[in-house]
Amino acid sequence: MDCIPPTRRLILDYLLVQPGTETQIANAGPYSAALIGRELQNLRAHEVLACGPKKVWSVADYWAECWSQIHADGPAGKKAI
């Protein structure tokens, strides 16, 4: 995730912990709600995010599962103890 633009990184860092609205995510960092909104739409277009009822955003199931598998493994794919 090192090469992800800072706005998208903020969004992913927030949403990998909990779902949230555009305003909640914008309040978590130095970016405007308008900029966060554009990035949310962009990430949804790439099917990285999903938007549920009441415009609550979350990481799409596939990517959330990938993230949890990556962090369940230690170096070189060995299970962390």
C-alpha cells in the first residue's frame, strides 16, 4: 500500500477498521469532504469499496478478505504465531 495516494490511503485505513460515511472519513484527516467523496466514488468504480444504506461506505468483501489474509501471515507467507 506504499504507492497509494494519501487520500485513498486515509480512506482505506479508516474503512478497514470500521464502516463510515463520507463526513466521518473526511473528519479523520486533513482532506475536504468533497475530495474524499470523489475518491470514494473512484474506489467504488474499481470495486474496492461498497456503499450501503444511508451512504455508509465499507471495503468490498473480496478486498476485506484479502487484507485479513495478508495480515494473518507473517514473513514469507508463514503463519504468524
